[in-house]
Amino acid sequence: MSTTQKPALRPARPYFSSGPCAKRPGWSLENLKGALLGRNHRAGDVKARLKLAIDRTREVLEVPQDFLIGIVPASDTGAVEMCLWSMLGARPVQVAAWESFSKDWVTDVVEQLKLTDAEALTAPFGQLPDLSQVRPDADLVFAWNGTTSGVRVPNADFISNDREGIVICDATSAAFAQELEWDKLDVVTYSWQKVMGGEAAHGMLILSPRAVARLESYTPAWGLPKLFRMTKTPGKLDRSIFEGNTINTPSMLCVEDYLDTLAWGQSIGGLKALQARCNANAAVLTAWVEKTPWIDFLAADPKTRSNTGVCLKFTDPRVTALPAAAQKDFAAKLSGMLQKEGVAMDFNAYRDAPAGLRIWCGATVETSDLEALTPWLDWAFAQTVAELQEAA
């Protein structure tokens, strides 16, 4: 079919945003009718519902039994910053940053906490930093999957089994999609609105025994706001946080939505099935990229390519010859064209990333919708190039 003709088949669900992400297949507001609304979140049955969300998280994500799991405020960002502000300063710290959000953690560590014995291991979009520079004596902060760059770590081999520092892993677009190596991680954080397609504002905080030991043996020199405090008194972790006693008021509607999606994940086969859906989705885009001359992956190394937030760059000289700002305008026109058609929503590259496309392939996306999307991408590219040439 000519790329000047609109494709006949449309994605049934045109939701390819990298956050908040598509709801699970078959989702309906009716599924949330049992939400405990209008209730005090300290009431026994409400706390039991929060504890159920924690317990089901452990089951589906296959979290080790000796790790603690808590629901905390402010999404994945809140969960990460609670740990940065509560745990760092006891040792030297390294922050590995190769995309937008992990660069925010560099800002926290260097500019806000002003830790003097801190090092940033950085790389441009599309690459990983030199992870051989990771020191076992230092604390480490990193994102397992770069949501805005489409670059992930292929494994945790760069983390020493004999490390002395703690490892804080932002896993928000990796949890439920990629194989996390729990024996190498001390703090794992994520948010509901990524791979599980939940609603925003709530973060998940998972602590290893080593992370608990840090909290109970170290008190930072700076004050901590209430939302960051995980100890009742110095040296005593508030374990009620990890039993459903949230620091601030949660949305029980969002909790019910998260429970619904966890139940869906269990119904299709659990963690392995969720990961398989992500892999199948990413494979559709891989096959399309391999036969499409105008696009390529932003991730230079195939081993580091994300299977969730797949980031793509333009390779056609008619686009790459343009100034950077004009390339971003081109991407905006292309994505806006398909949004207007009702074919694909919110798949432009992240604002800090190079011009291109970012297409979510998480577990709640149907493979058939990605298969229907790719001809539309070819059509929209041809239309946008034609407009560019007409304007020249």
C-alpha cells in the first residue's frame, strides 16, 4: 500500500503514552465499584486493603520475603527522594545518569543535599555511562530503565556482590517488565502508572535488610520533611508504613485500580507473562524499524534497548539536516497528525530528549495495536515530509 493512502486498520486502543500509560485490557470503571471511598485510611478494613496491595505486589513482582514494601506519597519521584534524603551521606555516593529523571537525582545529590563526596557517571541519550567505574565502597543511585532515553541496563553485573554501599534503583519503567536482580538492589522504587497502567500520585518503596540497617544506623545531618521520614525515632524504622499505615492520605480509588491491575497480572500468568507481553510488543517495533529507512532506535546497543519506553530517532536526511528545533517541530507535527486522527496519543519524544518518537510497549498495551500503529507511522512520516518540502 502506498504511504500516501491512509491505512484501513486503526489501533483499537490508541494509547501509547509513557506515563500515565494505557489501562489494562478490559479495564472499566465498574471494576472499581468496591473501592472504600469516604473512609478514614486508618480504619481497619481500609488498612487491610492497603496491606492487600502490598501483599499482591510481593506475589506478582516476586519480591523476596525479607524485603519490606510500602506505599508512599508523590509517585516514584517521592519514593526515590525519600531514600536519597534519608540514607545518603554516610558514604561516598555515585549517581549513574543517562536520561532526564536520573539527572534529577544528580541535582538532588549534588546541588540540594550538597554532598561533597559525590560523583556523577553520565552519558548522552542513547548510551550507558562507563559502569565499570561503579565503586563497591560507595552508595549507588541509578535508573534500571531510562524512561526518556529508551536505554536500560541489560543486567546488574556492574554491582559487586561484596558491595559496602547501598544501591538505590529507580525501577519505575522496569518493574513488572524486566528482570530485576534483587540480590544486587537495596532500594527499589516504581509508580503504578507505568507498566501496570495505574493512576498517578502513589509510589512504591521496597527496602532490603541492608537498606533497613542503613536507616536504623544513620541519621542525616539535615532535617527531613514529614513526607520523607521513615523512622519514628533515630535508630527505629517505622515498620507500620510497610503494613498499610501510609504517611499521608492515599486515594482508595487509585488503590482499588492498582489491585485490579495486579489481579489481571496474576490472571494472565504473573510476572513472566507480563514480561513476555512487553517483549512481544517491543519485538513489533524492532521488526518495523529494521525494514524502515527513516527511523532507528535511540539506544545504540541492542542489548540496552528498552522493552517499555521505546525511543526512536529520525535517520532520513531530509529531517536530520534540519536544525534541532526544526526536527522537534517535525516530530510534533507527525505525532499531532496521528493524535488528530485518533490513532496514537502522546508518543512524541520527551521534551529533553533528541527529536523523535517514544512509543510505550508496556504490558497493558496490546501487541495487535502496535501492529496496527506502524503503517500509520509510515503514512504520517510521508505526509509530514511532503508538508516540509512544500514549505521549502
